[in-house]
Amino acid sequence: MKAKLLFYLLIVFSVAAFGCSKAADSMEMGKNENSEFEDMCTEAGYEWMLMKPTQDRKIIKEAESCWGCMVEGIEHVCSMEKFEEMTGNMEENMHSVQHMVMTAHAGTRSSVDVHMYNVGFIRPDAEPGKEALLKLTINELQSKNPVSDLEIVHDKIMHVVLARDDLKHFEHIHPQASGPGVFSMPFNFTASGFYRIWIDFTIGGMQHIVDFDINVPGNVEPEEKNMLDELKVNFISSKEIAAGKETELKFEIFDKDNKPVPITEKFLAASAHLIAIEETLEEFNHNHDENFDNDNKLIFRHTFTKSGKYRLWIQFSVERKARTASFDIEVK
């Protein structure tokens, strides 16, 4: 009798052990089948584990346990597609935060508040053909203390762009610190007219752009400067440019014999700079090609926030000389 009972117990234990072994093998198989997903999860710094999937920190009751990725310790994701969607959205949100810009429009006022700072513009008595001193000030709003610790971005502590209201005259210059919270640079207006001046600087990782208006009296109208010498730039746009949608803006550089001219030098820490200004002067954008691929192509991924007519200025360096090409486009 005892022998017969022992025999039955051995059969039960064997079946149970076989079942456990089979379950373990099944779980291990599930883990191995998702090796690509596991690598993606761990490389992103998340934890790979076996558990029931969750959503909004709650276990999905009707779901079976699965090998998956615990994202940010909040959500267990079993699907690689779901993981890519989640992390893609997270990266997009982080990208938006990192590139948030504080802006302010001063017009004809002598100063404007932006974020935690007050930016002042001391307008010179500008005349065409005569050197004027452009002077800016930056002070903390609360303490009124001068701010001098601007971050170096694309080789400069400050980028200033000037454009006349008809977009025929354009300059990209770089004032230097000339005192506590004071930044200045001599500049020669070659033509009279109404100009808008955009000041672009970064403090504590936050980019700030403010603009001021200045009127240069007189009746002086020189020809626009040729800023390419004998180089040619072709603009290639494969599709209609629409506001609110990221667009690839592509340019190719050639010499006078139509031979490709590779861009092997950096211009202000980038392969090229793109500045886009809308015809009413309300929209100002500053973008960069930072691929450094040493070919004759300059490519920008750009999103125009407003429809309208724009002028683009492409700036790059060849033979240690800054070159500038301009193009007119329409954003639908």
C-alpha cells in the first residue's frame, strides 16, 4: 500500500516539476524572443522585467504577464511599438523644453523686460556711411544688477541680426562685453531706412531673443552687397512649405564652373547658419546645419510657425571667408 502511494506521489511531483519546467522554459523563450526590445529598453536606461503590463500606474487586469520594459518606473510596456511611441513622445517633449526661447518686442522703446532680465538699447545717432556704436545693456529685473555671464553659443556670447524693413539690407554681427552688463560694437549703416535689430543671447541654458527698431535718416540707397563672390547657391525644396510642419530646406554650393564646392570649414561652430525673417518682421528664426559631412550640401530641418513671405539668408565659410546667399520663399 505504502509503495503504491509513493509511486503516485512521484508521478504527481514529476508532472508538477515538468509543468514548472515548461512554464520556466516558456518564460525564458518569451524573454529571448524579445531580445531586440530588451536591448532597446536597457540601452535607454530602463529596467527589463516580467510582470503584468500597466497603464497610468495601474495593472491591466485582463492582460497576461509578459516580458517588457518598465519605463521611468511608471509603466510596464510589453510592446516594442508602444515603447517607441512612448519614448518618442518623451524625446519630443524634452526637445521642445530644451529649445524653448524667451522673446520680447521693444519697438521704439529704449528697454524691454524678458524672462528675469531687462534689456536696454542705447540708440546711436546713426547716419549712412558713418560708424555708429551699437550699445546694449542687460540687468536683472529684481536686483537691477548688471548681467555679464552670458554663455558662449556658436562661438559668440551674443548674436545680433539687423534687417531693413524691405529685407534688402542684412547683417549678422557679434557685440562684445565692454563693461558690467554692457555689450557694444561699432557698426556702419550703409543705407538709410527703418531697421529691426534682433538680439540673441543665452543665460543659464535659456535662450532669449529681443528686438528693437531704429530709424536711420537720409536718402542713401547703395546696391546690395554681393556676399558670395563667384560662388553659386542653389535652393532645393522638394515640396510645398507649410506653416506648422517641419520642412527640409536644402542648398547646394557650386563654383563659377558648376563644380561642387564642399563645405569643409565651420562658420560660427556650424556647417552653416540659416536666418529666416518674415516680410512684416514679426517672425524671426535662427537655425543651423551641424552635420559637418564635408559635402557641398547644406540641409536644415525647419518649422515655420506663421504663413507668409520670408527671406532666407544662408551663411557659411569657404576659404576662411564668410559667404551669404539670400532667397525669397512663401510659406502656405
